[in-house]
Amino acid sequence: MIGIINGEVYDPQNGINGEVRDIWIEDGKIASPPGLGGTGGGGTEGGQIIDAAGLVVMPGGVDIHSHIVGAKVNAGRKFRPEDHRDHVRSRTAYTRSGSGYTVPSTFMTGYGYAEMGYTTVMEAATAPLVARHTHEELDDTPMVDKGAFITMGNNHFIMKCIRDGQREKARHYVAWLLGASKGYAIKIVNPGGVENWKWGRNVGELDDEVIGFGVTPRQIVTTLAWINDELGLPHMPHIHGINLGQTGNARTTVETIEALEGHRAHLCHLQFLSYGGEPGKSIRSGAEQVARAVNEHPNVTIDVGQVVFGQATTMTSDGPLQYRLHQLSGNKWINDDVEGETGGGIVPMQYKRNNLINAVQWLIGLELFLLIDDPWQVFLTTDHPNAGPFFCYPQVIKLLMDREYRAEMLEGIHRRARKGTLLPEIDREYSLYEIAIVTRAGTARALGLQNKGHLGVGADADVTIYHKLDDKEAMFARPYLVLKDGQVVVRDGQIVREHQGRTLYVAPPYDPGIETDLRAHFEECYTVSFDNYPVAPEYLSRGEVIPCA
Amino acid sequence: MPKFILITGRTTGQGEALHKGKESDEYRQATGLVEMNHLDRERLASLAPQGWGEPGGGQRVRVRTAFGEAELELRESDLPEGMIFVPLGPAANALIGAETRGTGMPDSKGLEAEVEPLVTSPPKLGGIEGGIV
Amino acid sequence: MKIENVVCPFCGCLCDDIVVEVEDNRITAVTKTCSVSRSFFLHAHTGPAHPTVDGQEVEWPEALDVTARILADSASPLIYGLSSTASEAQRKAIALADLLGASIDSTSSVCHGPTTIGIQNQGEPTCTLGEVKHRADLVVFWGCNPAEAHVRHFARYSVSARGKLTPQGRKDRTVVVVDVRPTRSSRTADVFLQPRPGCDYEVLTAMRALLKGETSDVAEVGGVSVAQLVDLLERMKSCRFGVIFFGMGVTQTGGKYLNIAELLALVAELNAYTRFTTMPMRGHGNVAGADCTLTWQTGYPFAINFARGYPQYNPGEFTAVDLLARQEADAALIIASDPVAHFPRRAAQWLSQIPTIVLDPEVNLTAREARVVLPTAVYGVSAAGTAYRMDNVPLPLKKIVDSPQPTDEQVLDWIIERVKT
């Protein structure tokens, strides 16, 4: 048994806000205190006591949206050796070497997250055709528990069902697909737009037509939202909306929220979708408008995708967006269209303080954090590596907790950007409790992970202990201790023990009769056989099914 | 000796034969040949010793580059004049240099080669011994 | 017993519709294969059951001890090959290289390594093969000869394949071949351009210039008339979905990666007019997988060295041909490839001067020069695992027959264990 005693505990799911409490761990789970009717194996005999006096104790971090593994991320790594050369990690007796800054190699990613106090990370987008690749890479991503979202917003089978008014069939297909790809959630990226990109076009409105299918983005989103609820999936449909990066997209973002008609949904990296102003004119913040919509719709959660000044690598399934970024920046461009399912692209990017657009993007993210009232609805991400690398999360935490630091940073950005922003008037500072919500308690809850993001009895013993420092960036960058499944894996910001995390996935039941339709679909649509498509359980060295409701 | 541009590459013959083993006759035959345009072959025949290229006289040549040489069986094909083709294999390796110009990739195509007709002799083995450096 | 949907692991097509008949643990027949695949399956007989050291048969523990000692005692070992084994084995090979501080390189370096360098400069507009099958109405084969090297490519993916927008197959497509010589592929083409050897770079840059609206004051570039280039560009601009497949004809000649960079830039620029993509014709069945595994584990796709304790990348420095030709490697572990059969003589020779260990199902030409030969199971026949198609789609390889030989993955595990102690 392990006892973490005398620490200042922040466990928002259980309402604990900085109380000094003891946390007990047994067999990798949070346990009742010894001798108090719990499993309490003979007090602390043979166990370990960690004295956390004066330290902050939180559940391990849970990242709800990050691009860390799979075909797209790997293509990003491969074409950016310049990203890796100055950022290397040497091997040790029990850790592997690695390289990379915005696109770190897999071992480096796992170690980096753990050293930062994160214990669960969700891969934001995987095309099911190449899910096998995602799982191979996840297997080589140590330390953290993990899962992958499966892109479905441009899926031919689903669009055909919508066109033919067969949403029940689509529901069974989605259930089958999640199990076949060993995925965790439904991901929607620029619904309809990625299919249109295969014709050189895009979508711009929720009621635009998808070429060759005659369905609309609105129909794709609402159908998948309905399916998500029908299947009782633990997470909501995870949506990268239409018009990402375009001036004036705040309007279609709000329309998308309204189109959900009360169905639960998570809107990702919403900073990129909160732009005001007129299309074709200069960028302005639409954060106020979007924040209001989020405040009015408790069925919606978001993650911000906060810009961090410096290097980034944009990588999304949004093919037309990525082409546009290539044209705007002139930077090298990868595009990858995936048959019958999705597409995507990659373009390196640099965010500069004295670039007006980047400065406004930076402001918009902060405005979203500070204008959305309920921290249970707004989560901290940088859409790694699109808006910045994940190890910059501590910097973002500092911006939220320290308004003087924020004001100082504000001085350093493009002058004109400072003019239009509400930021100087916003005094709000996040508390440690709220930070715990936006980095673990809230994300775990939105993901439907009942054993994560909190320290109640029965939770996975993923615990992070921080020094309580005034400089919040330093505090969160280098935890004192990180425990994973009840074992100390990080001490003073260094890996002390290797650990293989679990891959979490869902396997909702479906009508086996759908196989006939699937075989026909594969014959017609794919260049791989139906029988070779599903990912066998052996690919997940520690797979765990999360039940559906 | 007439000069040519040397191209190397895969063929189905070489691909099929390599599964039978690189010591097999099929592999040696599939990789121990060089293709040439018929006009070039005629010119070569006019320089060759008596009987070369005739039935019973065989049609073997020595191909030489700056890096090495190989003895190969000559075949006619649809190549442009001035070009010869050798399938991937031990003979091709003897002809290719190891200079990669910092890329890792040796110059494997477009090399300058000389071709000399030979009187018939038994085929040489593959591997390190194939050809003479 | 009939086994369906078998993946043929031989070339980058990774056809996954092969039917294999097995009786008494032997493959007796195959259908749907091309002639090369057929030969692969029917001759995937087990090689030797026992390892050898210095030509003498030994038991596995001894062979592994000798191997581990060779590698652990060397100052600059090279691990090379990887393209005909499963990703699971590739990952172990990289772990071993990390442990040893070795150099590690795959057959990419003599194949599409220049493509990777080109992509690192320019990016790559690409797609999966199904997109070509369904949408492509203009298909260009540049410096490659699929009729000989990727035999079912035309039928399954690119020329006669029938797709949603290409229901008439061949009739719905215009096929262009660019090659320095006529080939079996060029004979099936609608348009055949024949540049002079080593002139692809000039041709590609001329095309980019013409695309940008430049006019030409010469009549031909690199042996191709400007009129032909203008015609090709018009077809490219006006197609619905175009693709350039390319191969050794552009990676191995002249500018090498510079040729590829021009090709990639041209394809990117064509997207201002229509949708255009490109794809390298990967040769070996899992060389794309080697790129993938090396990249995800180290950050780099080939030409890697771990001597400093972290991965470094430098084609020309850590590529196998160079390390061997410059005699910088002092030991070699060759996995699933045959450099003695495919490397320039000067590089291949060094392998018989240094202690070389070979992991391969067959006693290949490299094995004949090796100190230690470790026979392993044929992947996709006696060893299951994962292989990546030329478009990076990963497919599951089946184990169809048993073999007394261990898998590459297993042997590498054993070696790692021993090196650690």
C-alpha cells in the first residue's frame, strides 16, 4: 500500500479544493485509507509513504486532443528532420533515445508527457484504413494510457446511409467500425469538405452539398451525434468544424453548436474556429460570440488549441485547409487522400509575436479560456503540434493563472492586435482547482473515463505531485513525482521506471447482418479486402475496452 | 570499343528467378544478360571475331565501366541506340561504383560503358567472384 | 486447405487477395498471383534449420552468443536491410541499434532514399491507391516499369482497374510513360516520352517553367520536344485527378533527389489547376514499413546512427553503401536483404572483410560471405506480422505454414537479451 500524505489535494470531480488530505493506493488503484473498512492491507506495513507536505497533489493529466501517433504524424516526422536535429533525447539503461520538437518520436513523446505529469493522452485523429499503424505506434508510446479517435466525417458508407435515409444502418456501421479499428471515439473533421477536396473544392456552409453524395455537413454532424447517443459511447462526437482558419468562421461555429439541438458534442481546437471579421478581410476575434454560444449550450465542451509562439507543424485531416496553408505560407506541403474515408495534410508553421494574424490567434485562444464561464466546458490543449508543442502546456497554464505575466506577454505582440482585444480588461485568473479541471478532471469526464481525472476510491492511481511554486510554468513543467497505476515513474521531472500504458477503446454491439453490406462496400470502395481490414486485438499489448452506456 | 550508356533495373525474369535461389541457373541467366539495340549489335558483330553472334559461336560480351567489368550474354531489344540494359544482380553490381555523392545512392543508371564481343566461354558465377575488378 | 485473402509480401503492391492451398504443411498451389508472386510462394521452402558459424552448423545458443559478442565488441556496427521482414522485427532491429550505438539503414538508401530527401525538401501530395483506382483519369509512370516490377499494379490500382469514376477501366484513363527506353509498360501507354538518360531534371524544370507561363526559345529539352511537354502539361491541367508514379529511373540517375524534388514541386503546382498526386513505386514488400518504423522510433527514415546515444541522420554518412565502401563499419548485421547481390562491388566486398551476421530465410549471396548465418522464417509465409504497402497502408501478414526456423523478431529479441548481459 502507498500513502501520499499531507499533500494539498485538488480533486475537482470529488469537490476537493486544496484540502490537506492523504491519498491511499493499493494494487494500482486509489484505495480507502488503511484500517477504515477498505482493503487496507495491514496498514502501511511493507508499503511506502510519500510525504507531500507543502506539495500540490492532483490526478495525472488527461490530454483530450493531441496528434502523437499514426500515418499523418509519422509523415510529419519524416519530412521534418530539421525539427529533430537540435532536440534529442539520449538513451538510458531503461529508456530509449529519440528526437523531435514539434513532432517527437514515439518514445520521446511518451516520456515527455509523463515527465510533465500527464498519464493519459488521446490521439486526435486516425483514418480507420490505417488504424493498424496507429496501434503499432501507440504500442511504442510508453508511460501513458492512450486511445485514438476515428475519423468518420467524410466516410463513404456513412454518407451513403445518410443519402438513403438509413441512419440505423449507419449506426451499426459506426459500432462495427469502432471495434474494427479499436478506436475510442467518433471524430469528425470538416464534414463533407475533405470529400469535396478530392474534387479540388471544399464546403463553406452547413447546408452545402457533398459532391457525389448530395448530403450536407449538417446532416453528417447531426447523424453522427445521434449515433453517438444511441451507442452510449463514453465520449461525445469530437468535431473539427467547417471553415477552420477562415475569417468569419465564428458564425458557422455557432451554427454548428446550434445544429446539435442539444446532443452532446466536443468541439476541438476552437481557437481556430473563432474568427470574426468579413471573409477575405483581416482577421478579428470572434471569441466573444463563440464563448457566448458555449456558455448557452451546456451540452457542448471545447478544447482551445492555444497558439504558442514558436515552431509548430500543422497536421489535420482537413485536406483543403492544409492546401490553403501551403499557399499562404509557401511552406512545404504533404497531402494524403485516404480512399473512401478521409484525407489530410501537413504544413510546417511558425507563429510569430509580431505577425498580426498570429498575435490575434494567440489572443483569441486566451479570450476563449477567460470568457467561457464554466471550466468544465473548456479544456487546455495546443492541438499539438498544430498551435504549439504539448510541452508548452505549462506556459499556457501560467498565462491563465497569472494576469501580470499575461499583460507582459501582451506587450510583446503586434501592436494592432492589442487594440482589438478584450484581454486587458479581463482580470480573471485561473485557480489551481480550475487548472485541475481543464487539464484532467474535466477532460476525463468529457471523455467518459470514470477511473481517470480524479482521486476517488477505485480510480486508477495516476497521481502527479507538484512543487508549489509561484512561477506556474516551472511548477507544471517539472513535477516532483508522477505515479502511474500506483508506481512512481517520474521523479524530479525524470523517468525512473519504464511503464507500458493501456490502449483504451470501445466495442459497442452491432447487428452482425451488416456484414453483407460491408463486404459489398469493400468490393466497391476499397483496395484492401474486408477480412484484412480489422485490427486484431494482438496489436494492443494492453488493450482495455471501456464500456458503453 | 564502342561506348554505351548503361541502365540497370528489375525484370520479371530476375524477380521470378531470385526465388529459385541466387545460385540457380535461372537466376544466373536472368541476371547474366545485357540488352542492346539491333543496329548497335550489328555494328558490334562487324568488329567481333569470326563466328561471334552466329549459331554455335555464342554471343557473349564483356561490359566494362570505370568500376569493373562483367561477362554477359547479349540480347537484342527495343532500346534506343547507344544504350545498354543489365538486370539487377551480381553482374550489374560489378559495373556500378560506390560513389553516392553524399546521398547514399550509388550512380546506378546512366554510366558510361564499353562493350567488347567475346569468344564463347562458360558463364561466370554470381556473388563476389562474378566479374573481375 | 484453402487460405484466402493472403497478403503477398514480395513487392510494394502488397496484393491481399491471394489464395493459397496448403497440404501437409506445404504450399501446393496459389491463385490470383502474378508470376513473381507465384514463384515467391512456391519457392518459400524452408532454408536450413540450423544456424552456422564459420560455415559449421551449430546450435542456436552458440550462434547467438557469437553474434552478441561480435556486435558488443564492435566499435561501429551496421544494421542493414529490413525491407523484407515484418514491422515487428524492424522495431526490434532498431531497439538493438539503439542499444549498440550502431548505424542502421534500410534498402531505401539504394531505392527511394532520394525520394525521402526530395520529400524533406518539398513535401509530397499523395493519396492511397484506392483514390487512384476510383478517380485518376490521367496516370503517368515516370522512370518506372510496373509491367516488370509491380506486375499487378495496372490491374489492381492504376490502369485497367475499374473504379467508381472509372467504370470502363483502361478506356477511362490516359496513360503516359516517361522512360529513357521503350519497356513493356511504355508499350501500353497512350503517350510515351523518351528523354535522354540523365535529363529528367531538365525536363521537369522545363515543365515547371512552362506551367508558370514561361515560353521556350528551344525546341527540345533533354531529348523531349517542347511541343510534347506542352501537350503533357495541357493533359495534366485539364484532367480530373492525375497521378505520377515514379521509380528508379529518377531516383538513381543524375540529380537523384533533386530530380524528385522537381517532380514533387511540379505535382504541388498542378494542384492550382486540378487535383494531382504522386507516389513512389516502393520495390520491396515492406521497405515502406522500414521507413515508417525507423521514423516513428527515431524521428528519421534511414541513414541513422546512434553512436552518440541519440539518433543522428545523414544520408551519405550513415548510408550502408557509404559506410561499407569507406570501410567505416567494423561489423554488420544484415536482415532480410542481400547487399552482396545488390550493392556496388566495392561496398559489397567489405562485408566479407568484417564479421557479418545474416538473418534470412535463405542462404543468400550475403550469407555466403558471412561469419554467422541465422536462418529465419519467411515473412508472410511462416511468420505473421505487419507490412506497409507503397501507399503506407498497413496490412496483416498471415502465417500459412509452420517452419522450424524462428522469426526475425524472435532472433532479434534473443540477440538483444544477450547483448544486454
